[in-house]
Amino acid sequence: MRPSEEPRWPPDRERAAEVIEAQVRGSPPGEVPGLLCETAVRLLPVTGASASLRVEGVPVRLCARGDRATYLAELQATLGDGPCVSAAESGAAVLACDLAAGADAGRWPVFAQQATAVGVRAVYALPLGGDAGCLGTLDLYRDTPGALTGPQLRTARLVAGVMTVAVMALPREETWLDELAGDHDEVYRAVGMIMAQLGVGADEALARLRADAFARGRTAHDVARDVLSHRRRLDRDH
């Protein structure tokens, strides 16, 4: 999908709103975030989309459309770094228009190298939430460098706004929400074990878990489960 193909996307906010409404109308609440990611890919010159919730500073993937979007969402959670992490921390949009060159490549060097290695050149991360705080981010991925136009950015913000409403309206008893909470709890239980084993603080324990996951090509949640089941123990000099 190339920026030169812009005419295939809705040209105004009203048309974009119609497409979004049609896509999610009548859908179960738990399916709406995923449908909104699909809609973002339809409406914008991007090749993938994901949404993550921010839980005690750790991004937890909510949904993704596209294999690379899934991989990069998990990578940022493992690294604790990347555009979605920066957007969640600042509560402002982070528009990384070229991960292969310039300031964007240097701002998150490890993430940028990994993203470009799988063919992603630009990431646009928009915060979910409002004055009460940032709930998470909507992250859009593109295989060519470049900025979103003004109308495209307004459409992206519209999708993020609807995503925010959808997330806030989700029933707390949703099974998949319980699973997300379970993944988060596993990470922090593993962090507690690492703290006790190595005599380090929480920040260092989480950094060690993330570093081990990245070095072994796994996610932070995978390594957390290994630590909890005693299949993996991090050494002091790890």
C-alpha cells in the first residue's frame, strides 16, 4: 500500500466515521477493538495496526491486525521501548516517519533495527484516553517512510477516539480481559521472584527479564512463565 494510492481511502471525516460505524455495528464488545484495527488499515495508507493497554507502565497487547503488527507490539512490550511506549508515557501522538534514517532511527535504535528488518519503515502511535490519563495506544505500521497527511492524521485520531470509547465500555468480566490481566500478573510475579533471587530492585528485575527475552527471541510473557515454573533462572551476572 503506497502513499500515492490515497484516493482509495475516504477523503473526509464524515465518510471515515460512516465506515467505522458500519464496521463495528452490532458486533460483540470484545470484538470491537480488533475490528477497529482492521478499519484503520482500510482507511489509512498503513499495512498493519495494533492496540495495547498500559498496565502499570507495561504495554499489554489488546489486539493486532497483521503478523508484523503482532510482532512489533510484543517487541515493544519486551523491550520497554518504542513509539507506542513513548506515546503511552507522554500521552501525545508519536509519529515515527522513517525508522531507517534520522532522529527516528536513533530514538529507539534496537526497536528501529528490528522493525526495519521485517519491512516496517514508519510507525504512528496515538494515545487512547483523555484528561483522566492514557489507557494505552493505537499503533499503525507502514512499509514505506513518510508522514500522514493532515486528513489522514485526523482519521487516525478518529479511530483512536472510537477505540478509547470501546475500551472504556468493555464489560469487566470479558474472558479475554481476564487473560490480559493474567499475562500482566505473570510478568510481575516473575519480577518478584527475580528480585528475591538476585537481591535487586523492581526496575532492574524487569529490565533483566526483558533483556533475557530479547536475547533469546522470546516475549517477556514467555520468559515470565519460564521463571515462574522454574524452567528459567536469571543469574546475577546475566
